[in-house]
Amino acid sequence: DVIVSLHPPAASVGMNSQKLTSLLAGAAATDGANYGQVLAAEAPWIASDAGFLAWTSDPALCSNFKAPGAGDIVLSRINVRQAITVATLTMIVTAVGSGLTANNTGGLYNSSGTLLGTTADQSTNWESAGPQAMTLTVVGGQSLTLTPGFYWVAIVSHGTTPATFLVDSNVAGAGAAAAANAGLTASTARAAFQAGTSLANITPASNTLYQYVIWAALS
């Protein structure tokens, strides 16, 4: 005799903290979800698609520009998702500068405010529009092999008419700096600045929130 059970399968089965392996690919459109074979959603355009290791955002979505304040260290947060070794910092000049003096530089900080790398003076380069790829020179004893976490790219500008740069924050008006840094603090800001005529180690808790995230990429 054949005994047929009419009881439905259990809603869940205990696995004792184990996991399923070697699942076969399903044929139906719903099989992937039914078997837990669902990939995480991925942004339609990521830094590696453009030949970069990390960036502040997709530059095609940026719609503003801004000149850094003279005498300010302007910081834009860049998130690193996996270990990378960087050599170049790229920013995009949208309107050329003129009468630029010495000490127009870019740099890279870790989340503790330690200056990891700086560029050479860019006074000549920032008098040309377009992407500016700037070689980073390691600051003594530091490393440009970045572990996952967040960092800040930095810029200092001096001159009669500073160059303007592509920015990926388009908020304006009252509360703009707070909007650009929603959910963050001075020490974890997405956009901030500090007084300073040249790049040096900073104290993140002393950051002043800023409304413009200057677009930047690492490679």
C-alpha cells in the first residue's frame, strides 16, 4: 500500500546555523528568489566602469560647480568599500582660474584627519578646464593603500580668480550645509571645510559643515 501524506510542508526548517550550498540554477524566473539565489542590487554606473577605484558620486549626475574658498581646506568625503591602492586624485575644473598663486593643491585624508598624500602645485593645471588627474605623493610614513572606511579628498586654492570645480551637491539656501550632511556629524561629514592655507593634519571634530561636495575620484 502507498501512504500519501496530506500535510503541507513545514514553513521553515531549522538548519543549526548551517547554510545551503551547491544549489542548482533554477529554470523559472522565480526560481532564483525561491532558492535564495538573489544578487544584491547594484548601481547602474559605478566608479570602476569609468576606470576609477572610488569616487564621491557618478559625475553624470552632478549639476553644479563651486570655487573653493580662498584660505580654506575644503573636504569631500569619499567612501572606500574594499581595500585599494591609489596613486591619482582626479577633479573636474568647470571654469578656469586666473592669477593663481603658489599652493593650489589637492590631497587625501583618512577619517582620523591624518594627511596621507598631497599633489604638486596645480596653479598651471587649474587654468585649463576639464578633468585634472593629479599624482598623489605619499606624506612621510603614511600609506596610500586604503582599507575599507571613509576618507576625505581635500583642496586648497589661492589666486585672483580661483578655478571652479564640479560638485555633486546641489542644495542651496537656508540649512543647505545640514542637508548635504544629513545624518552625519562634523567628524563624519560628507562636505566640510577648515581654515588653513596649506594642507596639514586636521582634527575632524573641528570641521565646519559645508554645502558643496566637490566631485573627486581615486585611481
